[in-house]
Amino acid sequence: MAVKFAGTMNAINRGLDATKPAKGADMIEDWEAALAETDVPGAKGILRDLGSLRKQLEKDAPDADRVHALLHRLGVATTKIADKADKSQDKLKALGEALTEAGEEDTDEEEDTAAAAAPQRARKKK
């Protein structure tokens, strides 16, 4: 499983946009095989989301919003099951946090610095 962690974390660190969808689908198949053998509460939900993500990546034009939502959900679920895992708790937590960030990364709105500098509450008092 160490190879799966390393490969997935390398892909996340390089930027998921730089990873070819077919390579991502292959990594997901590896994780599906590994998780199918575990009996950790929450693993079945992760397996469902991995399947959905794999199907998106196998499409000619994956739905970016759906992919980001799935990455975020997978990250949250992975972080939750990390404490229940017999081995690799730290690696699972790191993977979960990285997936959560990758899922949120492109879906966050751009920061409105003008609004942040003059919040509504402050303007109403004047």
C-alpha cells in the first residue's frame, strides 16, 4: 500500500491537473482493490465515491465541478477513517487532507479584497 500512497501523493503534489485522467483512473482502480479487502467503517462510502470519480475520469470530458466535489468528499471521508485504520494512520490523514484541499482548490471563489477591506457591518455604522 505504500506505493499507492506515494503515487497518489506525488500526483496531488504535482497538481492533479497535470495528471492524465487515464492515469488517475488507474490509481483509483488500485485503491478500489485495496479498499475492497478492508472492513473499516466508512470504506464502502469511499469505494462508491472512488467509483464515481473513476467514471468521471474515464469520460472524454469529465465534469470538473463533480470531480472537485468528489475529491473533497473523499478527502473528508479518508481523514475520518484514518483513526480506525490498523496501519498507515498518518499517511491516510495526510492523503485525506490533500484530497480535501485538492477538491476545494479550484472551486473557491476568488477573494474580493475590496469587500474584505470594507465589510458591510463597518460601512453601516458610518
